[in-house]
Amino acid sequence: MNRDECLALDARDPLASLREEFVLTEGEIYLDGNSLGPVSRGAQRRIHEVVDHEWARGLIRSNNTAGWIDLPLNLGDRVAALLGAPSGAVLVADTLTFLLAKIIGGALDVQSDRHVVITDAVNFHSDLYIVEAMARRAGREITVKAIDRNTLDEHLDDDVALVMLTHVDFRTGEMLDLQGITSAVHAVGALMLWDFAHSTGAVPVNVEEAGVDFAAGCTYKYLNGGPGAPGFMYVAPRWQGVLTNPLPGWLGHARPFDFASHYESASGMRGFITSSPPVIALGALGGALETFERTSMAEIRVKSLALTDLFITLVEDALPGVFELVTPREHTRRGSQVALRHERGYGVVQALIERGVIGDFRAPDICRFGFAPLYLRYVDVFDAVEILVDVMMSGAHLDERFAVRLAVT
């Protein structure tokens, strides 16, 4: 495929108009939306509304008049639409790690006669840290098994309380079998918790169809909610009222403005609220979600696969044998990123960044590129590969400046 053919694809792309909803730097190709999405015009508008009107003029009254107090639930319903979840099953609050802690702690209480938690040995590190911490606080001896996820069936038995896996691997972009794994976990009476950090807004998921018990994710990647944006948690309706919040706070109380000394949980997802909602951050997310509400995850997925297919083909045609592709080729096993292995991967990414192609690096040797169909064009993919070829052929990635890594890679 040549550049003119890519331009032709862009001309008939049904998502093309959505690119105008994002603030993008001219001459820059942003392939790091799987780490931090760009600011949208909807987010900008909503932040200004919150700051200039609801806060500046409404002040404390905006808890009622602007609905601040209900933002975690109302935004939760909007995120639920991207998860195949029903209304009232998703909460937006806190950060992903805190939300995982709430779910893990609650699930271990429910499964009080079981003593094993299974997770993936190459899971994101915060997931590993928090599951170990919550296991230590369970009030009984809990064994955390960090396994090779491909051997999961060998570890499933009637002593497993909970399995926690990430749906799309943050390093490789491999996507796991949501429904198949959930069913296998349920077959031994265990509960299933999915981390959707690299799934939500990137690939279609349907938690009801898959029978998922619990899920959590962040909103600053593909959802473009902004740096440090709040996370979300899903609790299947059958577990609401059964699972309890191990980190209770006043706004999760059934009657928070009674200021009671003893905790009584509110019903539904409201009971998982711990503290006051970060209104400005939630405003940014609300504005960012407007773009998703102009399309569908099915349309996004079609373009995502086309973009990643194009990138893989162009790289392998232009630079045969230079990189090892670690992202699965099969569409059913691929998220919305492409990971390339190279022994000088950090230098490759830094040289690309200097030339306006923004990706990132994951130790020890992964060059990671995210493909967000809402704002990326086919011609961006073509141009990015052309620049990658120039970097590799010129040896720019070998510059001695790249021997020392920046704090954030």
C-alpha cells in the first residue's frame, strides 16, 4: 500500500470527522493513546463549564443544581455502554488500583471458605502489588499464585476464591478470551475479576454476555479522560448487595448527611463510593465520552484492526527481520496496539519521538505503539513507518544520548 492509497482510505473513513474533536499538534503522529489519550474539545468545553459556571457561580450549590453528587453513578452509566453492562452496574471513582482493592477485598470476604487467588505473573505491577496487599489483610491465610496465564486450567480447583487477569496485556497487546476464561473460572466456583485498562474504548467487550463478575479500568488511556483521570469499577447486579466495600466512606453511606457514627452501606454501586467525587476530573471525562457517543465500539474495532494490520504489514515489508512482532497477528487475540521487540528499543522510541512520532517503551525491550481510531488516520500510520525506516537505516536509535533513560519511558 502506498501513501495515496492511505489517503483514499482516510477519505472514505466513517470515523474521519471525529478527528476534529481532538487537539492534536501539527506535524506530530500520536501513537501513545494506550498510555495517555489526547485532550478532546468536549473535555475542554466541559472543564470550562465546571470551573467557570458550576464552581465559580454555583459554588457549593452545584452539588445539587449541577448534579455533582451523582457524577460517579451518571458517568458510570455512560461507561457501562462501552462495556455491555446494564445501567446501575458501573461506578466512576478513585483510581484503578483503589477500585481493584475494593473488589478484591470484597470478593475474599464473600469467598470466605477459599484460600487461593490467581493472577498473571506478567500482570501490570500495581495489580500484583494490590492483590498481595489485600490477601495479607483478608483475616485468614491466602495464597496468591502468580502464574503463566496459559496454564490457568492447571491451577483451577475448589480452593480458588478469585482469579484476576488483565484482558489486554499492557506490554504485548495480546487480548485474552473473556468469555472462555470466565466460564472456566466459574466452573470451579471461583469469581472472576478483569482489568480492562487497555480494553475500554479500544475493543468491544460485553460483560453481561461473558458472565463477568467484576471488572475495573482506567479512563485516561483510550477514553481520553485526562492525566490521572478517575477509574471505573463494574459489579454484576447479582453481586450488588452481596459484595461489600472494604474501604467505606461517608458518601457510600445510606444517609451520608445524617453523619452517623456507624457505617450503613447505600444500596447498589453507590455503596462503593468512598470519598468526595473529583468534579473537575469527572467533568473532563464526561466531555471526552461525547466522542464515543457519536460512534460505536463495532465501528472503532473495524478501524483499529485495519490500522494495526497496516502498521504490521508496512513494518515487516520495509524492515524485514529488524523487529520481532510480539503482538498476536490473529484479530481475536489482538488489542489496539502493536508491540515490537528490539534490543535497542528505548533508543528507537526516543529517536522516533524526536521526529514527531510518539510511542513509548516498556522494559526490557518493547517498543509500544497504540492505535486510537477516533483520531488516527491511515496516512499517519504510513508516515510513522516511513520515519521508523529512516531512524533504523540512519542508526539514529544508537545515539549515545539514549544510553540514559528518562524517568518516564
